[in-house]
Amino acid sequence: MPFKNSISKYDWQFFVTKFCLTSVFSFTDLVGVIDKEYFYFVPRLIIDQPYRISSSFLTHPDLNLLLSNLGGIILTIEETKN
């Protein structure tokens, strides 16, 4: 029986998201190259630093939350395939 590839051509978006989230976590927590406070959402800084609106979604306080979010992405992939 030949092996059937179950990854569709649209699944690349989930792999890119996983790579981005894992990279940000690695650079902020494991390597320490980037300080997390640089990404936090602070309402009084939004006019001067608008990137904080979207960058705050990329930071995770610990490995448990990161893995939980990535697990949710995997569950979403499986649900959309069915």
C-alpha cells in the first residue's frame, strides 16, 4: 500500500505560524537575544510604537502556553481536514 501524503497544499500557513511562534519564544526566553518587554502591549505607547499591537500576540510567558497554543493550531488543522 503506497504512503498517502496527508498534508495539503494549504497547510504551509500553519507551519509558518508554528515557526514564527517558536522562533520568538526561542529568541526571548531560551537565547535571551530580545527582551520581552520590548513586545508588550502598553496602551500609552501605541502612537509612538504601533508594532506593539501585533507583536504582543507573539510573546508567550512560558513554554506551557506556547505548547498549548501550538496544540490548538494542530487541532484546527485536523478539524479543517475533516
